[in-house]
Amino acid sequence: MADLFEADREQRRQSAQPLAARMRPRSLDEVVGQEQLVGQGAAFRTVVESGRPPSMILWGPPGTGKTTLARLIATTNDGFFEQLSAVSAGIKDVREVLATARHRLGEGLGRTVLFLDEIHRFTKAQQDGLLPGVEDGTITLVGATTENPFFEVNSPLISRSSLFRLSSLESDDVRVLLERAMTDADRGLASLGLTLEDEAAGELAERVGGDARLGLNTLETAATLVAGRGGRAITTADIEEALQRRIIRYDKGGDRHYDVISAFIKSLRGSDPDAAVYWLHVMLEAGEDPEFIVRRMVILASEDIGLADSRALSVATGAAYALSHVGLPEAAYALTHAALYLATAPKSNSVTRAMAAARQAVRSQPTTEVPMHLRSSAYPGAEQLGHGAGYRYPHDSPGGVVAQQYLPDDLQGAILYEPGGQGAEAATADRQAAADGVLGKKR
């Protein structure tokens, strides 16, 4: 009788869970996406099915299946599953799990998989508290993190764990999960008798940015709204309402993708910070690949700002680093910071013009010889060949510049770099004019 009551309670607990939790895959074969982990012959699948999976760190964006995979490690190996969140748990909770796991092993009841969500939130001391249980096999630790574990997880713990990286799901993968939820009568939404319009399914799958949990929970909210109104179909408008934001019409593979990034770059080049920030957030809200955006910003920093403000390149590459380190949504601050800096920075295309001039010079003289005094004399016999003879060391001159030839004979006097007159490059132009006077150049 107790078993019947417990089964009834478990059923009620499951029915109260969000749709994303109810729809968790029950086997590795049900997992959608992450083929590099769960495909036949993949290392992760092999070790999970081996019967003695190692402790591991699962690193990937939110909603990509870290919790699901941890549960499957336990169920595939008939183990016990314990879950802690590093946000709320402490070393006392870890010790209690370790004590329970030791008892189970001693009684021959099986091994324990400890899933520690957001393991990067644990302090060094708390992470060290996991080491004894990992080392002696008391637990199989599965740590989940959205942060780079090489920055956030202790080296001793990483060295005792296998690292598996998860990637954001493709929109097609998310759509498969949405359609599965709509047709599943036991765990999904089939009992509501609703349909999901094709356009709405596509928009939702695209807008959640590879986060399956967000997609499924948004679908459940939309279904609840439609059912409560007596409707029969979930539309794009219902998805917008459930997401609490307008769905931006934006085809990442079509003309609008190119038009919007063009508008963004031209706004940065044109020194309009308001337009730049607007187009940036059109792309972010629409789910554009942020790495694509930041790559274009790094290019612009040298192409259109260059020596007028050399710090612009550092700001753009700093935004790229921030994106790789913290991810969205937090990296939106760094991207906006960089966009405002690039838009308000003085502009110069002297780097672009110098590149074009240098390439033309190289292509026009493909067999150019290096002048003898510029050749290396750092190897035996070079001096006998006359290499380096006559070279004058600039630092021996009070002004740090000496009159000598640096270009090949057939390019003597060529001017490839023309300084701009904006920002810091104006001062660069003055310094170069003084150097040109010594070098005998007329720029």
C-alpha cells in the first residue's frame, strides 16, 4: 500500500513540474542535438555506457542539456542521483551527500552521481571539499558550468575529471523538441488539444537562441494562455506574449541579416552612437550570432578608426573576450560599451589605405631584393657576404632616427602610409613629419 501511495505522490510531483522538466529525455537515444557527445562511438556515450563513468565537467550554454545528461549518467548505470546547486548549497551539504554515498556503497546499494549545478559558484575551499569523494570513487561528480572551467574550476578538480563541452542547440533541434512536446500525451501538451502553427514553431525555435529549456517553458506558457481563452491554435502573437518581448522579423540567412549588419557598421563609421546601439540591439533581440557581430566590430576598429584612436582595437577585442568568457545576456554590456566607444571615436582609414598601397607595391615588384645593410648578420659567414654592412642603429642618434634606406632600391621614395588628421593620429602625423625630414621623404 505504501508503494502505491508513493507512486501516486511521485506522479503528482512530476505533473507539477515545468514542461521542460517533464520532457527530459529518458535515454541517450532520446537526446536531441549534442551528437558529438551522444552519437554512437562518441567518447561521452562510451564512458557512460561502460558501467563506471568518470567524474566530469559539463561546460555549455544554458538549456543545452547538462542536467539531463547528468541524470542519464545515473539512470544508465542504475545509480542514485543527487543534485545540488552551488548557488545555495555549501560544504555541509556536500559532506551529507558524501556520507550517504559511502553508506550506499557499504551496503552494496550502488554508486551515487552528484550533480553540482553552477560548480563555478563554489569557492576554492568548497571545491576542495569534493576532492576526497572524487578521488576514492565515493561519488561520480558531474559539475555543470556555463563559464570556462579553466578559469573557474580548481586545477586539482579538473585534473581528476573528464571535460565535455556542449554547444547551443540548432533551431531545428529546438523545433523537434517543441513538436515532441505538442504530441506527447503523458508528459507533454497533447491533452490540451491544441495545435502549434508552423510559423509560430519556427519563430520560437529561432528566438530562444539554442536554449531548449526556455523554448519548452515558453511553449507551455503560450499553451496555457491559449487554452485559458478557449483558443485552438498557438500563434506567433501568443509566442510573443509568452516571451514577453516582440519577435523581431529577422532572417539570419537572408537579406535582412546583411542589411542590418550593414546599417550597424555604417552607423559606427558615421559616428552615430544612437543608431549604432539601436541596430546592435535589433540583432541581439533577433538572436543574431553575437560572435559574428563582434568580429565585424574588431575589423572596424582598425579599418575605420585605426591610428586615430588605437585603443579602439583593444576595446573591440576586449568585447570579444568578454563574450567568450561570460556569454549572453551579460556580454551585451560589453558589446554595447564597445559599440558606443567605436561610434564616438575619431575616424581614420589610413590603415586601410596603407594596406592597399602596400599590397599594390608588393604585387608590382614580386622579386624585390632586400638591401644589403638590412639583411641579417646573425649567422656565421653573413658578414663575409656583406650582410648588415653599413647598417646604422637608430638608437645611437639623439632623435632616434637616422638617414638610411629602408625600402628596396626599386621602391625608394614610395609613400604607402598617409597619416590622417583626426584624434591621436594628428600627433602621429607631426612625429612622422619630423622623421621624414631626416629620412629625406616627402609625404
